[in-house]
Amino acid sequence: MNPTDLAQEAIGPPTAHGFSFLELFLQAHIVVQLVMVGLVIASIWSWAIVIEKFFAFRKARAESDRFEHMFWSGQSLDELYSALSRTKPITTAALFVAAMREWKRSVEGNIRAMGGIQLRVEKVMDVTISREMERLDRRLLFLATVGAIAPFVGLFGTVWGIMTSFQAIAVSKNTNLAVVAPGIAEALFATALGLLAAIPAVIFYNKFSADSAQISQRLESFADEFSAIVSRQIDVRS
């Protein structure tokens, strides 16, 4: 029999190795399997954060629009404060409630130094803005981390898969594609999982960062406007 045929029989038919995702995972080296599992978990967690943040930012924008419509509609600020203080306001409404609470405490406490009231109200608004932005930005760092390191983790799996291929070649002393292909397939699969985890994480991190900056600017603008209102009230009472 032809030596090539004997070698082919020893290796087995080309279809001996499966190339479905599950078969690639099961045939992979334990190190590559750990890389794949880690990347899949990171991808799933990233998508969970993306979905949660999508609704969180949409709610923040909607609540800000609703509050600003009520605020500038001419409604009494005391009535608006009473209505909002019974709920759990967020973003601009939370900023207004915190500022009004400090204003009322200071005025009802008969504090004579009216200039100090404005400083306290502004400080309270600064703290509230920081708290609201911290709430919105929570877990975004995970998206940035996945976007930064997932390709390198996938590359590690790629390198390990190629090493496996070379080891298979050394053991079999055969460069036939059937010997090399499984390790190469594992390597490429790990790379694909790394990119699958990283690309959406980077895209949505950039999107949510832009949304966060927009909301932060909106809060800062309202804080400046409310500070001007407080200043006018102080002048009236002086």
C-alpha cells in the first residue's frame, strides 16, 4: 500500500475532528477552555450591564424632561418640592429636592448670614450631582476593562492553541492539515470570543460615557440656574 495511504489511515478521515463551537470547546486544551469560559462570562455580564444602563439612562433623560417641564411651568416651588419629596427622585429632580431641603432648613432656622445659605445650597447641589453621576456610571468601568483586555485574553488562547498545534505536529511527526487544524481552530475560536466580548463593550462604553457627560452637563446647568434663583431670593430677603 502507498505510504501516504498508510499515514492517512493512521491519522483518520478528515471528518474525525468536529468544528462546531461545542466540539471546538470540548477538544480544546484545558487552558484554552478556561480562556473561552472566561470570555463568555465577561461577554454575558457586559451585555447585562449594557441592558441595565440602556434603561437607566433612558429613564434619567425622561425623568429630567418631565421635571424640567414642571419646574418651568410656573408651578410653585414649594408645591413641587412637597410632591417630589414624597418620592425617590433621580437626576435633576433629586438635585432640586436636595437644594430646596437645604434652603428650607436654613431659612426656617432663622439664619442671619444669608450669603452662607447660598454657599451651602451650592455645596449640597455639588454633592448631589456627584452622587447621581456615580449611580449612573456604576459598572461602566467593567465595560472599559472588558473592551481593553478581552482581545489580549483571546490572543493568549490563540497562542496556546498554536502551541498545541506545534506539539501535535511534533508528536505525530506529520504536518498534515488534519493534525494542525484542530489547534488552529481552537486558536481562532479564542480570538473570535475575545473580539466578541470586546467590540460591544467598547461601543457601548463610549455611548454611555457620552450620555453620562450630557446628563452631567444638564445637571450642572440646572444647578447654575437654581443658584441664580436662590441668589435673587436672598436679595429679596436682605
